[in-house]
Amino acid sequence: MVRKVFLLLVINMSLSCITLAANTDNYIVLEEHDLPDVLKETSGLYCPQVGSAFTVNDSGNKPIIYNIDHTGQIITEKTVETKNKDWEALTGDSQNFYVGDIGNNGGKRKFVQIHAVSKLDSSVESSVTTTELYYVNNSVKKNKYLKHDFDAETLINIDDSLFLFSKSWNTGILFIYQINKIVPKQFVKHIGMIEGLPGIVTGGDFDNKNNRFILVGYDLKRLGSLYPFIAIVNKDLTLNNFFELADYGQVEAICVTPSGEVWFTQESSFFSNHKLVKLKVTE
């Protein structure tokens, strides 16, 4: 009996980091790895190099950028000298990380923030330069919880600009904003919009290898059930395709490695565990 229990434990532990061969018409699951408990509220993902990534947790957590290896285990931590009001996105360029403190479920934030953190600062605690963003036509007093379009969880770097993608609870229309990296106070109006997505967008990245955006999100059903999806958006901000991300839950962040491999992280919830997943998108 003891031997059987031991074997079951070994099997269960192995399954947490097994390479998978799951196939759909649109993607192949390559690997799944459980994340450490400290990353159970992972909400942003950035993978500029093959074999590792950076992630952050959302509101209520410490203002830390975590460097994780290819199995999701933490390599290093960098504390940012600012408050984590609602960190929801992470991206970067050759000089800086850009942390999107852009969560606004309640709609009551007069402005949201983007924190630039130098990559050249090797200290464990890093200073920060902050940009304030004010949405044009945002009526804070009229906004109601989960019933407005001035929330966001997606920040993407392309060349000299950042692109913010909305989490539009009210209309379901995806609004896209272009952000200047160095102007400290900006009033922003959307430069593009996409209709017809099956839910709200919670993360995204630009796939340089295939010259396209890859977004992730979910449809929130009754009783808290989540139905995640991946969307492919052309560089000209037109919708190419979207498809269901089967057997997953609260998918919050996604990034594309230089080789074109897609990684995403799933936040812990009642229905799902916190994990790192790697895909090959085949559509």
C-alpha cells in the first residue's frame, strides 16, 4: 500500500512538469509547469530571451519583477521603488522594463501609470520613472464596477512606442492606445479598435518572427466560469483570427520568445492552478 501511494506521488509530481503532446487545429501544447506559490497571481509576462522570462503579480502584492527560468522557477527578484496599486502588464525594450500599473476594474482611477525600470541597474532595488495616463472621455463618476471600458491589462512594446490594449467590460470592443515612452503626463485617445472578440483581453505581445500581435483573454460566464481564447491581430490592428484555449482558466499574461514560441501564465483561481504553459501556434 505504501509503495502504491509513493508511486502515485511520483506520477503526480512528474505531471506538473511533463512535456505534452496535446494538439488542436490551432496550437500544440509543448510544456506545462506549476509556478511557485509566490506567483499565484501572475499577471504580466515578458520573454525577450530564449529560455527565461520575467513576470509580475497584480494588486495587493509586492512591487517585484521576477525572473523565471524555462520551468517557471524563480531565478532572481528585482524590487521596484513604487507601490503595486494594480500591476497587470509587463514589457520592455533594450533599456527598460515597463510595468503597467493599469488595472482599473472599478473604473474609479483618474489616471493609470506605467513605470519604467532600468535594465542597466543591477541592484535588487531599482528606482523608477513613472508616466501618468489619462483616458480622454473617461467619466470616473459615471463608471460602474465591471461596466466600463477604461480598464486594461495589456502593454506591448514596439520600437519607440508602447501600445495599450483595453479590457472593455462594457462594450466588448477592444480599444488600442499608443503611448509615448518618455512624456510623463499624457492624455490618450484610442488609435484603433477591434470588434468581434469572444471576451475581454488580459494580455498580449508582438510576435516579431511572424509580424503580428498575439493576445489572450477570456469570456467570463455565470458562476465565475472562464473560457480563455487566443486572438491573432495583424500589425495594422485588424483582426486575423481567434480560437478557444481549451482546458485552461484565468489566463492573464502571454509573451512570444524570439524563436516564435508562445508562453502564457495562468493565475490561480477556484477552477485552476497557477502555471506556465508553452505553445506552438499553428494556425
